[in-house]
Amino acid sequence: MRKIAIIGGGQGGLLLGFGLIDKGYDVTLYSDRTAEQVLHARMASTAFMFESSLKLERELCLNFWEDLCPYGEGMHVDFRGPDGSVALSVQGRLGDNRGQALDQRTKFHRWMNEFSRRGGRLEIQSISLTDLDRISAENDLTIVAAGKGAISSLFERDAARSTHETPPRVLAAVLVTGSNLTGDRPWREIPFRPLRFNFIAGAGEYFSLPFYTHTRGECRSYLFEAVPGGPMDIFQQAKDGAEMLEAVRTCVKRLTPDQAEHVPDDMQLADANAWLKGSFTPTIRKPVGTLPSGRLVFGIGDAVVLNDPIAGQGANNTNRMVKAYLEAIVAHGDKPFDREWMEELFNGFWETSGQYTTAFTNALLKPPTPPIQELLGAASQVQAIADGFCRNFNNPPDFWPALGDLDAARALIAEKTGAAGHGECADVA
């Protein structure tokens, strides 16, 4: 039985660990926090998982909350001027690609407790480079799934694939309950439970999603992506949850006054730790790290592909990586996990999936290009295009070639407009 070590008890580390156990590998996972510490920590993200990600978790029997967590059924996106006026709206249903947003504290606590029950070994300790060298000597393959800290510096920044030198946005998020925030139709004018997006020129973006947490059950998340120094960048001075809530109300009412009813007076944090703020620089890193001894470690998830959360792809991209890595490890059999194998696997994932996720994410951080302008304009008028555009969040390669080429965008619009005229509704692809 081949021995594999995984450093990091987050989405990528735990999911890959369960997948390897399921395939008969001897797996040890190292986390710097216990399950209880994770459960009672500050919220980590507002990750929304689309259908392909949920499917992988179902296959591993890890979908413990599927009947509790509300489904996001579609998207409503408003593109606004600096004064908050709506210039263009796109509303589409996710259909079979619908998804769920689950508090990662809830998820990882349960998964960590489940890990040992299924035959994995869970070690609680912070890992130094010396520890990592020892661990790599004891295992056939060591995978780093920790996206922060000294260990992540083992993976060199890939200048050719990294666009950003500084954080493109300043981030803030909360989990809240209150009037007009939960239930099947929290926005009366939208005929489904929506992922609600606002893009505000010169200010940034904010997103509101149906959510589930162990502390309150169904709730709603807000994620703010502020242009540094712009009118949305008001969260970093907040000292506690009460000040964060006040900043949320101020931001929504000031920048999107028509949305004031969705930051009601009775709005409350889901719990005292249900908020976060900060910033980071999105970075693509080379996938192989070399230890002082010369031994190699292999990166996965945010350790090597760290994107801004604007497109909701972070955890989904990690799940896609887990699927690709798991299949490749099993197919590799008893052969050595050398540098060539690691680089070939990562580059294959990048070419078929990762590059599109990163390009789509980066596109949303900039003014829309001509192909995107054409697609969004058509999506605001033709339901088939709107539905297809929203469904492609499940698998960003499906946005291409239309997202990157004006002629391809126009051809797709002509095709879908004609199809819509005949009563058909096909995905944008």
C-alpha cells in the first residue's frame, strides 16, 4: 500500500484524503487545528459549490448537509453606474448546475471527525520545513494543500501565468439573518432563490448568496470586493462584528439604494465569528517545491492556484484539481512520483481547466472586453444566452471561445438567438 501525506486540512487536503482512502491508499493528513478549533474559528470564506463540485463530494459520501443547505437556483446580476443606477441586468437560471454555499467551519469539522473513522490518520501539528522533510522521507508522495504560511513559499511564483502584483480588491464578508434574506423568494421580483450580484463602476462588486451554517441554519452571505481606495472600501476600519454590520448597511444603502430592504434593521450576524476582512494577491505558482534535502513536494489548490473570489471559483477549482490528481495518482500505479510526473499532471490540469478559471476570474476584475460586452448585452435580452452564461460558472472552459474572441461571441449570439426564436434553450459553450 502506497503511503501519501497531505499537509493542510481544508477543502483540497481533506477531499483528496478521502478520495485516496477510498482507493486504498495509506493516508496521513496534517492540520494545524483540531476539528473543534475549526468549528469555533472565524469564518473562512463564502464558498459556493456548483453541481460538478457537489457531485464529487456525493461520490465520496461527504454530502452530509445536502438536505439542509438551500440551493442557489440562479443568478441576478446588475451592472451599475457610480451613482447606483442600473445600466444592464442579466438574470439566468442555473438549472442542473445549481449549487450550495456551506460554512466551511461546519464542513471541515465534520470531515475531520469522519477522516479517522474511514481509516485515515489525522495529525494535529504545525508543520515546519524540517518536519516536512521528515514527512516526505516517510511517504511515497507528499502533497501540500496549505495555501498560507512558510510552506507555501516553497512554490515559486509563476510570472508567466500570474497577472497581479498587488491585491486587486479589498475583501469583506459576513453571514447574516433577518427579514428579506432567507426563504425560497427573498427577492420578490426574482422568481427563484438567487445568487445576487452587483457590479458598481469605480467602487467594486458585492455578492449575496443563500447560505447554511451550523450556528443558525439557513442564512445569507455578503461578500464585498472593494476597489482599493474607492467608495466601497470602508470595511477595514471595523473592529468587531457590530461595526462590520454597520459598514454593510452603509455600503449597500449608499451604492445600491434600491437594495436597502435587504440590509434590514433586524439583520444580525449568524454568530460572533461570522465575518472577515482582508486582502491578498492572486498568484499562480509552480507546482513542485524542493526541500533542503532535495526531496520534492507537490502543491494543490490555493497553494498553487490562488484566484480572487470574484467569480466564485476557489473551492470549485480545488475540487477539479482533486479529481484530476486523484485519477492521475491511481493511474500512476507503483511508479515513482517524480518531478516530471508532477509537472506533467499540473500542466495538463492548467491547460484543460485551470487557465480558463483564472482567465475568467481576471476578466471580471477589469472593464469588460468587447466579447464580454456583446455576450452580456445579448444575455440581457435573450433568456437562452442568460441561462447558458450562468450555467457555465459550473465549468469555466465552457465560456470559451466566445469569451475571448469577438467573432466567436457574435457567432454564438446569432446561433442562440435563432435557437431561442424556435423555442430552444441551449447552454452557452
